[in-house]
Amino acid sequence: MRRVVVTGLGAVTPFGAGIKPYWAGLAGGACAIRPLTLIDAGGFRCRIAAEVPGATGGSPRRSRADRLALGAALEALEDAGLTAADRADTALVTGAVGGGMLEAEAWYWARARGERPPGWAAALRAILPGSHAETLGHRLGLGGPRHTVVTACSSGAVALAEAADLIADGVVDVALAGGVDAMTRMCFMGFNALKLLDPEPCRPFDRDRRGMSIGEGAAFVVLETAERARARGVRVYAELAGHGMTTDAFHVTAPEPEGDGMVRAMRAALAAAGESAAAVGYVNAHGTATSQNDRIEARAIARVFGEGRLLVSSIKSMIGHTMAAAGGLEAVATILTLTEALIPPTATLVTPDPEVAFDCVPGVAREAAVECAISNSFGFGGQNVTLLFRHAAS
């Protein structure tokens, strides 16, 4: 099996376009969850979300999600220094759920009012999640294997895991992988109807949490063999040393009460990387700020790593739950945690839940050099993914 390393990072987030504002926001403990503007939130219990500010670039004929993905993917490719020739054989794995639903929803409501909105054909062509991979592949000249992963909120993390497998197994030498999701009425209204959204910015692992905050964005990374990166003489951020993927097969939305699927995913990642639990110093938690998810994930982490030693935080306290983009954005945050020796905080945590047996880094980032870190992503249907990153050997 060939070693897989990260050589390029790209992100478009509620802090703006680019890795620099993303990390500055996380490191500063800033909260980007604000009043919602993309859709009419009148009459809803929750009226806030973490939106990407300003223009997202690209053709206005493309969906908002396509444009978010293009911005993040292009930054990652340029960061890795991939030429047009390199891209001709580069694989693409995209995690997605919403597709171009925001535009399709707007088209539907306009038609319901008896209007004939402009650009309707483009809006309908972009509705499927697979449209992002087609857009990226065509626009960026990516000629290797290409596919889309749809596994609810773990989609972005699964994309990285599957891309790593393509490289480790010798199918390709380099891949672009990540996730994207834009705000949609269906998502926002659905979680409101379920009363799972907090009217204030979410508070993961807080005793008084009241639910999630919704966000949007995109994050992509360039993965390649360690040998290829060394030959190119490029910067290596970290090694994607192992991953674990499991399914609870328990309930359509609820995780298994003892976190068995989560435990198996974390242990599989450790085994694949050849690391002991003691080697891991930080967990970037799924941490949605729902009581059920936080406590079950904390219970699962304790079963794998023991209580008290680890630093654990949730960046959803700053950028909300970005759905299919979450696994990619949180993987990038975990990689930067290693390179910058700084743990991003759970920014809105005030009163720690006594049932969570870890230091969840409340309020302010923490300086801490760790050798290995994991990123957890869990989706509806019990889709559990753990990615393990470590410093790359020289």
C-alpha cells in the first residue's frame, strides 16, 4: 500500500474565500453564524445560519454550490502546484447532497406564482449532486476517474477516504477530493420543523445546548503518493494515514445509543494507520450540538481513547453544520491543527456538559503540538467516517 499525503488545500467558508480567512476565523474563535439572508426565514423558530459572504466567483449560470466548489477546488490545485498535464490524470471524488437545489427551489416558487423565471433550464440541469463533479471536471481539466459520494453529512469525509484508497491501491497517483453544500430551503425548513435548530449560535458540548446551526461552504484537498510529492519537491501538509468507515444499520436518523458504529470507525482508522490510541492527541468532533449526538459521540470517543486525556473540539460552533461540506472543511481544519500546532476552540462553549469527559477547548484556541489527530463525520442512516492525519515523515 502506498502512503498518501496532502499537498494542496482549498476552502470557501462563512469566513470568506480561501484558506487564510478560514484558518484566521477558526484560530480567532470567531463565530460566523448570523441572520439568514439567502432565503426568507420569517416565521421560523431559527432565523440564523452561517452563509458564505460576498460573490463566490464563476459563471452566474452555475449553481451557488457549483461556484463554492470551484473556488475551493481551484485553490487546492494551485496550492499543490498541479499543472494542466498533472490534472489530465487526476481523479476527482466529490461529496455532495443538495446539488443545485437552491436555484431549483427558486424556480419552483416562481412558477408557482405564475412567473416564467429566466435561466430555468440551467437551474434544473444543476439540481443533481453529480453536477458538481461534472462542473469541476470540465472546468479544471481533471481527466482521471470521477465520481460523486452521497452519504448525508459524512459525504465530504467519505470522498477523502475513497480518493485515498484510489491512490493507495495504485489506481491513480493524485486525486482532488472534498465536499460542497449550499444553503437550501428544504434543509433549513426541514430542520426547523424537527425543532433541531438553535435560535442562537449552536453550542456543541455545552450543558445548555439547544440544537444545530446550519452552514454552507466547500473544501477540497489534493492527495498524492508520498513518493510523487517528494519527487515534485512540494510542501506536504500531512499524511492521511488511515480511515475507517462503518454503518450503524440502526435507525434512519438516530445513532446507535452506545456509539458502536462510531467506535468501530475510529478503531478501523487507528488500525489502518498502524497507530495506538495513545498516539492521537486531538479529535475534531462531529459535534452538532444536539444532545443525542454530542453525548453519544463523547461516549464513543471515551470507549476508544479513555476519558480525560484528549483535546476535543467542534468547529461547528463557528461555521455551523455545513452538511456534505462538513467532512472536507473539518478535515482541512484538522490538517491545519497539525501544521500550526493550534487547537481550534469550541467557540460558543460556556458551561461544559458533565457527561462529556473531555476538555472541549472552550472559547479560545489552544496551543498544542500533536503528532496525530482524527476528524469524525457522522451522517443520517448511521454513516460513520473517521479520518486519521499525522505529520508526514521527512
